[in-house]
Amino acid sequence: MLAADPRPRAFGELARWHYHLGVALARLRQPIDAERALVRSLGGDSLDWVRGRTYLELAALQADAGSRVNAFDAYRLAARFCGAGADTACTREALEGARKVQR
């Protein structure tokens, strides 16, 4: 339905929509579909905090799947984008996640 909506969109609206869909799917324990939606979120224009939170969710999915290297890389990207977007809670969570998977 979103694709058929003719109204103008705000900057990064599509990315934010895919981010929220990915979070919902992750909470429903559908990691494959969640990852697909989150990767789509990264494909277009978005605000730094949305990009950071998207990487944070991807990192958590990677950590749950046992892929520590990919999780660490995603946590680092999350910290970078969350910091650029002035999302201190996200930055803190990303740095903590990176420390956990690095152990």
C-alpha cells in the first residue's frame, strides 16, 4: 500500500517504515524477514539515527545467529550513525553490544 500512496513523503520516510517493519518482525522471531526489511531500510535516504538504529537491530540479529564478527561490525556502524544522529541511548547500546560480542 505504501508504494501506491501518491502523497509526497518526508525525507527518509521509506527507510523509517522499513526499519519499523524489521523491528516488528524481529520481535515476532522472524529473523530472515526482519533482516530483509532492515537491509531495505539501509538502501535509501535516511536520517542518521534511523540508520544507526537499523544497524543496531541488524547487529542483534547477527549476534543471535552466532555471527560475532558481523555483529561487531554492525554494532560499530550503529555507534557511528547513532552518534552522528545525536541518539545517545542508541550509541550507548551499540557500544555495549560491541563489547559483549568481542569477548
